Amino acid sequence: MLDKKASMLYNAGAMNNKPNIPEKLIPGKNYSFWADMKVNGWLTSAILTAFVSDMLLHSDVSRYFHLHEKDWPVVFGLLHPHAEDWPVVIRVIIELIPVLFSLLWVRSVARWIRGMDELHRRITLEACLFAVIGTLLVVITWHRLDKAGVLEAIFQPPSPPFEHWDFRQFAHLDLNQFVLTIVLLWFFYFLGHSIFNRRYK
Amino acid sequence: MKNKLHELRATKKWSQSDLADKLGVSRQTINAIETEKYDPSLPLAFKVARLFKKPIEEIFEDTEK
């Protein structure tokens, strides 16, 4: 006979009848915009605020996106030229807001994964590991090819907006490589998810 | 690991979705267990046993014996 506490635990488990499923975040028939926003809302905020801080404080943004002062007079005519004179505290805050949002995103992803049932949690974690390893391999290989001068020979002259594919600048979170790395992570995540999901179908 | 989940579910006339709802897992998990592509964790196996009011070893059979 179950005692009262054990009975409550059992019933609490049974109440959670709808575990999170990864398909709610993958475009398709089960996709849910609200579930996506619940998980990735902070990521969207991080990207937007990172873009704002890049426009204000990073000198290479206008070059990458071919933005001109005449189109963005307030940003590039008024704010950007004086951003370097702003107090350090203000600049640190502007730079750290996207990082804070990214941490909140990690927390919401962790919560989402914790709400999955055990099979989907396993598939998702396997896909995440696959994504990280795949991205690292591509980035390292790319860097080695770049150092050996192979990429320079292939992409001669380098086509804009990617003027230089050097992953050494990744340490500075150089905009184009940061975005490229995110794209690679997503690509390998979806690939890994479809591979590992098929195993249990 | 072999199991009798499909037979037990059939005796109760539950669909995979019904059983999934009762156990708090997805339908895919029930299907993966029934087709023996996935071995459930011990807590889930206990939940199954409690639900069908049978001992675990009567539902799940260790094939490595």
C-alpha cells in the first residue's frame, strides 16, 4: 500500500500528462509558435540586443551589412562616432545585456529539456552533443585550411560580405563568424535530431 | 529487453496515446518500448508496473539471462 507521500509523488507524475516534445520547435505539423517563443524568446532578445550593441559599439558592422550613414543618420551619424567616449560602465552594460539574455535562454532551454520524457530527453541531448562536435570539427578544419592558405586560394578574391574567413577572430565574437557558428550549430542539431529520432521510430 | 506492454495495453483496450497520457510520456516512447527499440528507465518501468498492478519482472523480461 502506498503511503500518502508516495501516493502524491505518483499522482504528481501522472498529472504531467503532456511532456515537451522537440517537434513543437521544429517546423512541421506539430510546430507551436508559443512553445518556440517560450524556449527561444530570450534568444530572439539576445540577437536583437546584440545587433543593437554591434551597431553602436562595433566599427565593422556597417562594413559587413553595407550600412551607410545617410540611411542610418542617428546611429552612424550621431551615436556611433561618440560611442567610444561613453563611460565604460555604459559600454559594459550595453555589451553584457545580450550575454545576460543568452544565459536566460540557456535556462529556458534547460527547463524545456527537463520537461521532456526520457526518450526525447535522450534524443535531444544526443543531438546537442552531435551539434557541438560537428560545429567544432567544421570550425577547426576551416581554421586549419585557412591557415594553410587553401581558402585564400579558393576564394580569390574574397566575396563580400565575408571579406575574411579567419576563425582566429572568433575570440572577439566577430559578427559574421558568430552568426555562421550559430547556423552551423542549428544545422548539426537538426541533422543529429533526425538521425537519432529515426532510431526509435 | 522483451516486454508485454503491447499485450497488457490490448487487454485494457487502451491506445498508445491513452497509455502515454497515463504514464506522462509521449506516444513515441510507448511505441519505442513496445517495439523493443528502447528500454525504459527504472522509474518508468515501476510506473508501468504500478499502472497494470503487476510485478516488473512479469512485464519486462531480461533477455541476457
